[in-house]
Amino acid sequence: MKIGLALGSGSSRGWSHIGILKALAELGIEPDVVCGTSIGALVGASYVSNNLGKLEKWACSLTRFEMARFLDINTSLNGFVDTERLHEFLNEYVASDDALIEDFPKQYAAVSTELKTGREVWLTTGSVIQAVWASISLPGLFPAIKNDDKWLVDGGLVNPVPVSVCRALGADVVIAVNLNGDIIGKHFAKADEPKKREASVVGKITDLVEEYTGFKFENNKNNGEQAPGMYEAIAGSVNIIQDRITRSRMAGDPPDIILSPHLAHIGLIEFYRAKEAIDEGERCVERKATEINRALKR
């Protein structure tokens, strides 16, 4: 029986994939096909490259300050992420520049979106780093990546949980990880918590963008309610898109097992909360252990 694992998109919530992979291994389950979208593509590539332990150690050591160092606030408007630092990170904890997908001992695929046409792109050969980079390029945070004469962005825009890719690569049973099950409306700042937003990493991003662009959301003076900031509007919109697309895609091509860790409390780029996400990933597998064994006829 060929087991496929579809690792979904969800930005910082995706660290839970590490916990899920660890918990599946404890059950004696090792996927033959690993397909990922966005953060799922990153963690999946680290797993098939045998770098998952290093990635987990680094993620759990990440602080808010270290996270902020990945951000490059400038006037180029290509994105907020320091691409040079990101490249170093990918080489250290995912794969080297010369690593090829076809050389992996397991089948692997990363999902991306062609910016010009909106078509879904499956990256199943060639550079691992290029595939991961294309899959994680969330508009607004990362610049689009050119691959095979196509400008590619985050795969979560078209296929947030790549069950269909696992099927296409020959998986008999597909375990899917959906990180978008309960996230709608979770990233809007509350009117009574302005200081909390200002002190957070994402709050600083919003403040810096407002400083550089001069663009601000005005407060609603009629009822005193604070209008959503730029970050809250973007994060909320991304959440809606991914939730709706995930529901539609999985209704048309349902997996055999759905793992839905409870991660709504973790913000879009709160990558420094890795330990919480990883622990919940492990708990999620424990809750579904009986169902997983039944689906695998064990």
C-alpha cells in the first residue's frame, strides 16, 4: 500500500507538520509520497531531505527578535522578507542548492501558482530549493519567483491541501493535513487591545508600512471601533481564500484521513510559536490514531 501525505498551507501554523510527521513515525507510518503547499512544501522537503530534526530544533529556538531579522522593510515593495537570509535558512535546514527532487528516496512535489494565468503548477523535478521557494511565495511577503519562464507565487491560492497531487503520484491512501479549518476572522485586532498590536512583530510591520507609504486605515469615529490594520486585512483575506478553496478542493477529492490541528490562536507569521504548533500536531495524530490504523487496515 502506497501512503501519501498532503501537507497543507497555513504559514506559521505549518510547524505543526513537524509534530504530525513525528507522531506518524511513532505509529510506524512512513509516507511514500509527500506533497506540500507553501509551508507544507518547506517542511515536506526538509523531511525527505532528512533535515527535519535540524529544522525542528531551529524552529523551536526562534524568537520574536530572530523572526524580525527575516524582515526587510524597504521601498522596493518586492516583499517584506529578506531573501538572502531566507536562502541561507533554506540551504541549512531544507536542502542544498544542488539538491534535485528526482534524487529523493521518496516521491515529492511542491504546489505553486502561475501568476499570469492562475494555473496550478506541480513541481516534481529539478531544484528542491526553487520548488520550495516558489510554493511559499505568499504575495505581499515574498516576491514572485521565475521558474521555467513562469512567474510563480504561493500554491495556497489554488490548492491549499494537495490531495490531488498525492493521488496523481500513485498514492493508494492519502492522509491530508488541513491547517485552515477554524481560522476565519481570527486575525482582526480587537478595539480594546491597541497596545498589544503595537508591541507585536506584525504590529511593527503595519506601523513601518504606514510610515513608508503614508497609507492608514482611519478609525471609525461613529462607534469608536478600531478599523482593521493593513496586516489584519491581508491576513483575514488570505484566511478566507484558503478556507474556501480548501473546502471546495477536498469536497471534490476527499482524502482518506483528514488531520486538522487546532491552531487558530497562532497568527499568520508568528513563526516563533513553533513549540505550540508542533505539540498540537502530535496531539492531532494521537486523537486520530484509531482512524488512521483503520484506514491503513492495520
